[in-house]
Amino acid sequence: MDLCEVESRIRYTPLQNRIMSAMDAASFIEDGMTVGISGFTRAGDAKAVPMALAQRVRESGESLHINLWTGASVAEQVDETLTEAGIIARRLPYQTNKVLRDAINRGEVMYMDQHLSLTGEWVREGQLGRLNVAILEAVAITEQGGIILSTSVGNSPVFARYADKVIIELNCNQSPLLEGIHDIYIPGPRSHREPLQLWDVRDRIGTPYTYVDPNKIVAIVPTDQPDNFVDFAPGDAETDRIAEFLLDFFEQEIELGRMTYTLRPLQSGVGSVSNAVLAGLSRSRFHDLLMYSEVLQDGVFDLLDSGKLNFASATAISLSPRRGIEVMKKLDEYRDRLILRPQEISNHPQLIRQLGIIAMNTALEADIYGNVNSTHVMGTHIMNGIGGSGDFARNAYLSIFVTKSTAKGGKISSIVPMASHVDHTEHDVEILVTEQGLADLRGLAPRERAEIIIEKCAHPSFQPALRDYYEAALKGGGQTPHVLEKALSWHARYKETGSML
Amino acid sequence: MDLCEVESRIRYTPLQNRIMSAMDAASFIEDGMTVGISGFTRAGDAKAVPMALAQRVRESGESLHINLWTGASVAEQVDETLTEAGIIARRLPYQTNKVLRDAINRGEVMYMDQHLSLTGEWVREGQLGRLNVAILEAVAITEQGGIILSTSVGNSPVFARYADKVIIELNCNQSPLLEGIHDIYIPGPRSHREPLQLWDVRDRIGTPYTYVDPNKIVAIVPTDQPDNFVDFAPGDAETDRIAEFLLDFFEQEIELGRMTYTLRPLQSGVGSVSNAVLAGLSRSRFHDLLMYSEVLQDGVFDLLDSGKLNFASATAISLSPRRGIEVMKKLDEYRDRLILRPQEISNHPQLIRQLGIIAMNTALEADIYGNVNSTHVMGTHIMNGIGGSGDFARNAYLSIFVTKSTAKGGKISSIVPMASHVDHTEHDVEILVTEQGLADLRGLAPRERAEIIIEKCAHPSFQPALRDYYEAALKGGGQTPHVLEKALSWHARYKETGSML
């Protein structure tokens, strides 16, 4: 790596003498500390210092446990290596790494699964205790000492403001063209706070840099590792069907006069269904679209390229390796159509409500009444976390959940009598889509929801058993009929026999 | 009733010729229509026209079914009489009447239980279909034709704006002093909407009247019935203990520097625990308090009288009969310390988040992980509805749920292995209080939540069984350990034997 380049990126010259190695910077981290690191969906994460910390612990054999706060998921190797070194005592607010997840499910790591818009409020108000060290990836430091973040904003601005000490990982591999893309705004103290003055997806309300008191910056670590981007599972016939059902539904809403072909600002969760929807949009009659989302994936840039999408706002850019290189090279072409914001702004209830967003998120399972489980496999073992799905589903103009109707080669029905864990209650689930069909649940009572969900969304191989369950439940009456003895029997059967059938 | 007085209250003289009887006004309601009526927690509800409609149907024997939208609960006799006459086909967003509830649980009335802040958005955007007739209680009509609502605002302004026809019940029994108390604001269209410019609980952002196109007003019906206020169950030793635990907790938070003795703006659900908390506050060291809540009950006016409470904002005033008469007489004394707003403003996610509210709501049951059921008895039969609890719990600075640890003379534990229905997920439940103690769940993982909830909140007679369940669940591992076969067995046992023990 070219250290000269690093110095040229530290335009506030008094900070140039804080340059040090990752291992030296890691020495600021001590047992029992709370450490906040940058990173959201493996974009813009602190990479070098956490790895150096793990190396130190492995080599010294010292006992070191930290509370680790992030934006959302960070680089695979960071969560994995820190978990294997036994360093993470407590983690929030989101993760996606298998090694860490297994440790959480064994009860070795205490995981607080939190709405992504909320962490900032908690940090500001000290409800989670003191933040000792923040480690933030940046691409530059301005003449005035402002930090230019990299491919994600996440919780970095609030970590920077509230941490006792700040370590900057200055990543020469990240494009300096990112400068100007960010819009950093930190809400003021409650209970006398100015409303977020954002009227439109394209509005800027903050600054392109994150301000940190330069005296708190104890280390600047030059790095050059690219983001740990991964290819998502490609779409298939089923995700394409889900996308088709959704686009047909949008067309119907337009016919009913409720929307136009510019739709409403879109939020789209991460994954193959989202990419299928975005691909469908790029071939559709919809135009002049806007996104107000968490993460911008490959499909968003395809839509920008096709001219269908006018503007995209999010908190992170998380691309496949190939697309990542392309996009970063021609970032200037996207500059006027792109904003990265703190996650508490991208996911803020005020803005989601006010902008009237169409929210599309993925369910692990849904029950016949439309309660959604997004997090817990068989009700007990966490997969990733609730992420921003609750922020969006609760406040959206339209809250859509998608899932394939079965999993594990047809052994698991994603439509079950009772969700084994509830993340989104029926109040927050308006449209449910599987490759079998789309259920429009708006305005319906639970009994009506059950009929339509079984009819439209369940896989044919599970429909008779779902109907039997519902018929039996009706005998007991109620707003939400159930046979309590059998409500979770499908999950119990799967655990026992390997199949819900 | 003095018709002259009614005419003197209709200061926009062209409307004086629309005065007619309730029975004549009811003729505007036809089979299949959607009717929106004023009313929130039995305050300010349309009383005469719905009753006349029921009378007409009973006498004529005609078949008439309507979709009935309200603010929240309306007068007991209205829901009861309309239900008994078989008139309500569909109902939203909240109710508390036993006769109606039973009809809902038998599946005769389709009940959409909705977050109270959301109805306005749905009405504006036509997602629930056309609103044919609105029936609104008012105390006056201004010189310019503005409607002065009575003891609640609820959804009346949005009903007035979007209904095809509007019927006004001009209630001479309601105090004309209510004029000036209301602050009516209707959010603009999405996706380019101005943020709600309310920075402080005391801010006014609207007008004291609700504007309706005078041509839409088809009838003005003079009435003189008082609100159907009821006395809530008085407090007892257990509600007092819950209040004490809460006030001690507030003191601890002050010691930790997280709050001052003015606390944060308070929201308090309806019921005896709320009244106990308010009574506790009036004897405490706290001062200069603010309320930003849904409903103002007796206890709020006691706090205003004692000087402890500086200001109260809500969408309805719902008092005991005695207190109601007192308060209405001296309304001028409260005028500068009181605002009634539309329920979408009193319960708005933006404002709840921004004002940093302490939200106190009642749980029917909570599970050992802190998931809360507020609505469904034994998971199937609805009690009232989610009301505003979700609006507040999700966005509050502190989300507190209270419940007695047992019900039905100790036969039911309010702390159960798994909630039989989930309205508020563990993500939205930070403090849980019973008469046994207070569990501070902030920052904790589910396994930690279980230990503290069983220890602090469960009744001693159920603690051993809860501990046994949790120990057994731990063997299966997971972020949220459960024994699926037994998770709902307590509820099943109660239904079979009449006891969870």
C-alpha cells in the first residue's frame, strides 16, 4: 500500500501523526470494553483492527471479552474470527455470520436483536452504557477534520460522536469518489427535537462528512482490503413468479387509481426475491422510480442504468465483487442520483410513514393469519435478525412480505397454523406473496385472512392440512381461532421426523 | 332541548336549515354503506343517529349491514344496539363492548384491529374503499362553517374530509367551552409531505375547527345526551405496588443521570394501573410533568390540579361521570394546559419517537422472553384491540408494560412460557412490571430476559414451573429456547381444567 496516498487523504494535517498499524491501534481495546465498528451488510466495515485484535488475543492467550456494536452485518471474517477467538460477549443489532449465529444459538454470545433505526437513539441516551472505542472505515479526512465514510454509513456517525476514543481505518482500496455521496445528520436531544426536515427521497439534510473531535482520534490505520461482498443466491423460477405476482398487483393498484406508474418510493430487503423484483421492474412499464431503502444491491444499479430508477437513498452499497468494481469506477455518473444516510435516517419511522414507502421484506414463515416470523428457525434458533424489516413494515404505505411457500425440498411449509416466533404481527402485514400467489390482506379480519392465505399462498401439498387445521380451530371460535394443542405441532413434527407433512 | 340554543351554536347561518331529527338523518344510511362515526374511548361519540338507525331497522325489519369505522371505542349503547340489530358487518379500528366482542368472537362481525395512528392514512388513500357517510358530534359550527368537535377528536377530521356526506350531531349537553381546545391538523398527501412541525408537547400546528365543505353537510341533529363515561375499576394493593415499582425505577434512572424529575412526556394507557401511577406521581417528588397520550382520565386532571402536570395533550377526555361534570364546568381553567388532537397526531410514530415518550401500557400476558399479548384471551378470543399500544411501544423512549402477575383468582399466570398471541414483540418491550417486581430488559438477550422476568415478575406460585420449562427449553438451545410441544400447554390446561397450575 502507498502510505503517501494515505497521507494525501488525511487533509487535516495535524492528524497525520496518528497513523499507526492495526496491531498498535488494537492496543486501545481492553477487556470489558464496548466497541462500536462501522459496517452495514458487509459494506464499509472496519476490517483491520478487529482482525489484529483477534490475532493479539490468539497469540497472547489473554482473556478479552467485548460488547460489539455494529451497523448491521460486517465482514464475514471479522464476525467469524472474533467469535472463534471468544472475544464477543455481547452483540447488537444484526448479524448474518454462521459461526457467530451458532455461538449465539449455543448461548455463548448474548445477542440483542434490535430494530436498526433504534440503536442510534439508545447510544445517544446512554441506555446501553458507555461506548469506549469506535472503529470506523473512511476514505478521507477533510481539511476541517471531517470523516468521509466509505460504502456504508450505518451507525458510524453516532458511534463517532459518543465514543471515548475513535480509530479510523483509512481504506485506500475504497474509492475517493465516495466523497459527497453521504448525507450525515444526527437527530438532536429529546424531548425538544426538530422534526427531520426531509420532504423527498432526494433531499439532503446534513453534511457530506461525519464530524469527530480530532482529539478523540487516537489512531489512523491505513488499510487496503476491499469490502467482503458476496454474490447472493441467483433467482430461480420461483423468485421470478413471486416478482411477477407483485408487479401484476402493482398494475392492478394503478388501474384502481391508487398509484401511478412511478409507484411509491421502494424499500427492498436483501436477497434473491428482491433482485428478481428489481429485474422485473427494469423490464416493466414502470418509470421514474425512487428507492428509499437500507441497502443498494446489484439490481438497484441495473435499474439506475436502465433509466427506470431516478434516485436511490440507502445506508449502504453492497454489491457482488464484479459489480462493485464497475460501480466504484464510475461513481461520478451516479453521484446526482445517490445518497447514503445514517441507518437511523434510512430506516426512520417518521420518514417511512411520511414518504409512503412500498416495503418488501422476506419472511421465514407466516401463519394463516399473516403473523410473520423473520428470524427464528423452528421458533428457537436465530437466523440473522429482524434488521430493518420492522422499521419498514410498521410504517410503510404498503407492507409486503415474500417467501417461497416451502423450504427444505418441500419438507417445510412456510405457511403454518401458528408462527413459531412472531416478529411482525398481523397488524403490520398487508400483502403476502409466495410463488403460489399473492394475498391482499388489507381491511380483512383474521378469519378472512386465513381463507385467502391458505388459498393463495400455501403450497398445494400443505393446503388440505391447513384447511383441516383451520376448520378444527373454527369450532373453538374467536377473532383468531386456534387449536392450541396443535398450533405448533407442525414444527414439533418437523423436528422429530424431518418433515412437516 | 332548546332548539334556539342549537341555532345559536350554528353560527354559519346557511346551515341552520339542515336541522332535522335523528331518524330523518338516519335515512341517509343505506345497506352496504361505510359509515364513519366520531368517538374515542366513549367520548364525543355520535349517539343519536346510530341509535335511530337501529330503531329504524328493528321496526322496519329491513336487512341493513354497514361497515362501521370509529376513532376507538364508542358509547356502550351504540355498539351494543347496532350489534343486537345485526347492523355491523365490519368494524375498525378498536372496540370495548361485550356484546360486540362476543359477536366478533363468534365470527359474525369482521373486526379489523388496527394501530390507531394508521386509520387516517388508510382513509385518505382509499385503501379501505369509499366512506359514504360520516356522523360527527360537535359543540358548534363557526361563522366560516368550521366544525367544533366535542370531547374527542379521534378520526373525525379525516372522516369529515373524505366522506361523501356528513351528519353533525350538535350536542347541547357538551360544553361550548371546548371551543379552542382542539388542534386539528390533517397530514398532506404522500410521498411529498411536510414533516409534522411539532417540536414540543405544547405546540399547536393546526386549527381549532375541522373544516368540512358545507355542501356535504346533509343534516344537523340536535342532541343532548352526555358522554357515556364509566368509572374504571378502582385501584387496589396490587396496582399500587405496580405504581410504586415504576416510580422507584424512575428515581433510579434519575440517579443514573438519564432523566430529571420532570421525566419525559408520559403516555399512559387506560385503566386502574394507569390511574394508580398517576396518583403516585401526584404524591411524588416529580414535577413539571408533560403528557402526550391518547386519553385524559380522572388522574390526569388530578395531576393538573395538583400542579405536578404542566400540560396534557391527547385525542380524548374520558372521565368518570362526577369528574366529567366538574371538569367541563371549569374548562377555562385548563384551557392553556390542554390540547385535543386527531388520533393520528396523538399517536404518530414521528412524534412519539421525537418527543421521547415514556409509554405505559397494559399487557394481558407476557412470555418469559417479554413478548406481549394485549388483545387475545387464551390466544383466540379478542378482548378489546391493540389500540394505540403499538404506536407508542414501538417508538417510545421507554416502552413499559404492566400487568398483574395472575388473573382469575390465581388460576392464570400472566407470565407464560410462550405468549398465546403476540401484539408486541420482545423488540418493543423494555420494562415489564407486575405487583411482584420490575424487570429492566434493556440491552438483554432473550436468555437473560427469561431469567429476570421469571425472577422479578412471575407470581411465586408459578415460578417453579416457569423455571422448569426454561431449563427444559435450554436443552434444545437457540436464541429463544422453547419446548414447542409444551410452549402453549399452560393455556391448553387452563381451557381444560380451569387452571394453569
